Amino acid sequence: MVHFVGAGPGAEDLITVRGQRYLRQADVIIYAGSLVNPKLLKEAKEGCQIHNSAFMTLEEVIHVMEAAEEQSLLTVRLHTGDPSIFGAIREQMDELDKRKIPYEVCPGVSSLFGAAASLGLEYTLPEMAQSVIITRAEGRTPVPEKERLRDLAAHQTTMILFLSSGLAGKVKQELEAGGYGPDTPVAVVYKATWPEEKILRATLSDFAERMEQENITKTALIIVGNVLNGGSARSKLYDKTFTTEYRKGSEG
């Protein structure tokens, strides 16, 4: 069995209880060495085989999984954050399907939630932003034509950009072209929840320059939207005049 496990955003105690249990049981661990906190590997039992996928190709990763399966060993593929967001797990699953190797996914805490916690931020505020766009800038890897940043920016809602720190100038141009104003608030969270976490608050007009000054070129989220300024209408759920399944609202 192969377990795809979300390692969480960085802090070693933000892995799930289930993920930690799998790490302790694993005979083989393949971890994303450029992103996963290496302190998590302290959970590995004695004799566990540990591979850093930062130096491996897809074919090499699958070969390790296949060899482990032939020996009836339990493999943990440790991905940063939650594996379902920019985790490159589907291509691994496809190869495992071809080989009839069973697998399952253990979800994790995404860095987008770690960043929100560090910022004291709610991404969805009543009457301000009820949608969150999770995307990335187009670089060496293309994006679908209908998902260009300038097109997504037309929604004017909360946007979270992964894998875009090295393209900050391009992000600025695309979001401006899409309609975000120059005074739109932007937060950049470098290595959310890690000890070396760094938070940069800026506006669309100057965030790229600020990132360059701070030498933030990777491992950071770019968060855009008016929710960063806080304030909104109160939610209906806890409004005393609003009737719910559990509580009758009062008049006035």
C-alpha cells in the first residue's frame, strides 16, 4: 500500500494524527525534500528507507514504490501541505493504477490555511468576498487559456497564488490588467508556520518591489483581496434577528 500523506504547511506539529501514524508505520518514506520540514522524519522507525524526491524523477519515485510493494512494504509519499493542491499526485496515481498498486490519500493542512492563521485572516467575508480563487502565474509550465490571471482577476474576489513568487512582476501586471486597483491589499507569506516565516503586507502597486527588496523568490504565497483590510457585514448565522434550524430570531 502507498499512502500519500499531507505533511502540513511547515510546522512539524501541523501534520494530522493519521498522517503521523502512517509515518511511524512506514517502511519506506519518499518526501518532497525541498518543501517538507525534515523534522517530520524523526517520526520514522528504525530501518525505514528514506528517499528525497527533490533529486528524483517520476520514474524513479514509481520504481521505489514498486520495489517496496513487491516486498509487501508500506510506503508513505510525503507531500507538503495538502497533496490535492499543486501536489503532482495524479501522475503518480496513474502509474500506480497501471501497476495495480493500491493507494490512498491522507489529507493535510494546506499552506493557504497556515497563511490565513498567521495573518489572522478570514478569506470569505459577508458581502465582500464569498469565493476564493486558488491559482498560480504562468511560467515555464503553462496554464489553461481560460485561467489566465487577468481573466480570473475580473471576479475581484480573494485570490491566492502558489508557485508565483519568482514571477511577482508578471503577477502585478496581469492583475492590474484584469481590474484589481493599485491600492488593492496584498499579503505575501514566506514559509507559513515555519520558524523562519516572514509576512509582508503591501498593495498591488508595490508588492513586487517589496518582495524583491526582501529577496522573496520562492516558498511564499501571494494573497490578494479586500479581505486583507478586514471589516464586513455581520454574518446572518449569529444575527439575533435571523431564524435558523436551531434558533428562532427575535424582532428588531
